[in-house]
Amino acid sequence: MVRSVLFVCLGNICRSPLAEGVFRAVADRRGLGDRFEVDSAGTGGWHAGEPPHRRSIAVAARHGIDISGQRARQLVAADHERFDLILGLDETNVADIRARAPSGGRAEVALYRAHAEGVAEGVPDPYYGTERDYEAVFEIVRRASQALIDRLTAKG
Ligand code: 4NP
């Protein structure tokens, strides 16, 4: 049974902090907050230690979710032992995660939307975008989070 999930994008300041925060919020609202351990990381380390992008914090806040306390970190080899499931937000993230996976690591690695809702598409990088792009990412992440929790809690 999947209990721990790591969400991974490039910088860990735009997309994966939203994936982490929205997943946690949806799980909490369903009374499943104790069921999962979730975290996020970036394949790159340039933003390590920073809070999420101000537009990611803002879009989450508009939807009643506080992600301002999260801090960016880089993906490390030990994550493949610590987590059951590592989800890359786009195809490049998945390729980078796999390329650096230690041999024998136990984590399953998959594309976020494909694993959550059967949609073989990446979440677009909003880093150089506008508020509207962050709102679009939020909507994708909200749907994917609900579908992912449905899937991870399904019986059978
Ligand atoms: P993220 O967005 O991968 O969704 O966190 C980006 C954040 C930072 C950079 C690129 C994408 N960057 O080049 O610093």
C-alpha cells in the first residue's frame, strides 16, 4: 500500500510545492491526513531553502491552502528508499529522476498526471508565466490530487 509520495519538478518552487500542498489539503479534508507522508523536491538545486514562488503561494492561498511554510530542496538518492512513490510533474522530470535513481531503490517512479488520472501529459512549467498560468496549474493539480487520492485509497 502506498503511504509516502514525493512530488518532483525542476526547481521545487512552482509546481511540486503545489502538488504537495494540495494533496495534503485534500487528504486532510477527507480525514486521511494521517494516512500519507508527502513531500516535494526539485531535480535542480538552485532554489534549495527558498519558499515556493510568490505566485504559487498566492494561487494556493486564494483556494484556502497555505503552502508558504514549505521549503525547496533537491532530490537525493535516499529519496528512492524513503518514498513508496516518486511522481515527476513532467516527462523531463521523470527522465531525470530515473537517470539518477540508485540501483535497487524501492520507489516506484511515474509521471504525475498519468499515475493519478491516466492522462499522459506533463504539468506545464509556469515559471516565466503570469498569474493565469499559475491558476491553470492549480486547477490541473487539484484534479490530479483528487484522482490520485481516489486511486491510492481504492480497495482491491
Ligand atoms: P518548477 O518551476 O520546476 O515548477 O519549480 C521552475 C522553477 C525554477 C526554474 C525553472 C522552473 N529555474 O530555472 O530556476
